[in-house]
Amino acid sequence: MSRGFNAVKRGWDLFNVPGECTYCHFGFDFSAASYFEGMPERPLEFRNTALYDLDGQGAYPEGNEGLYRFTGDPADMGRFKPPTLRNIAVTAPYIHDGTVATLEEMLVDYSRGGRTDSPLADHQMRTFALEAGDIADLVAFMESLTDEAFLNDPTHADPWTR
């Protein structure tokens, strides 16, 4: 999986711009889902990444409404908790509904500010330029977050297949 240290470092530099990728993917697990001692207080993080807008008001497909399904609050339509990026290279397909096949495709979607111009999109969803080399470097960085020892540790195996 590795594409070389220099590519990983360039990918880290692209990723680690305050307020960009790290807005949703931060901390030791590159996620907004973990809280730890000494961390600045942050509200629970759910984000709408502008994947759908079926009705001009931000609607998502039935069964994929995100936080809205639990709160009933229209503002929560399409809001999901950002996942960890640890082991992301081995968890395809991507996005909550599996509609993105590769990390490259996911980066292109995000660089376009999402797939739609949803009125409910998170304010961080905006367009930004990514060259092919940038995408390759970001993928190299994300691949470097793969923990082969963890993935191959039999203590983490499916207990029903042992």
C-alpha cells in the first residue's frame, strides 16, 4: 500500500491545514468521534457533506437521512458523524451509504464541495483545488494510517469465525 515517505509527508502537509480536513478528522484517531482528557471542549460533531439534495431543501434518500432519523429536526437531514481515518484504506466502499468506491473518488467529491448544492451542507463544504499529484499524496497519507498489526491480530478477529 505504501507509496513512499515523501508522498506520505506531502499528503500530511495537505491534510494538516487548520480548518480543512482537520475540521472533521482530528486527534489521535482522525475523527470527531473521540474525546480525551485535556481536549478542548467541542460539541458532538455531525456533518452534512452535501451528498444529496432530492427536493431542493436538502432531502436524503429514505433510510439514509442521518441524524434526522433520530431527532426529527429538519436541520439534521444528512448529518453524520465523521468516521475515523484509521485503517480507512481497507474499509471501502466509502461514505455512509457506500456510494464512493475509492479514496480518490471521495477526495474529488469533497474538492467539489460535495455532490450537490445542498442548503443543509456544512459550512466547511466548499470547493478547493486538488491536482492529480495532490490526490495521490493524500491517498498515500491515508494509506499510512493502516495498522497491519492491529488488522492481523487474532484477538481482534471475528469471534464467530475462530
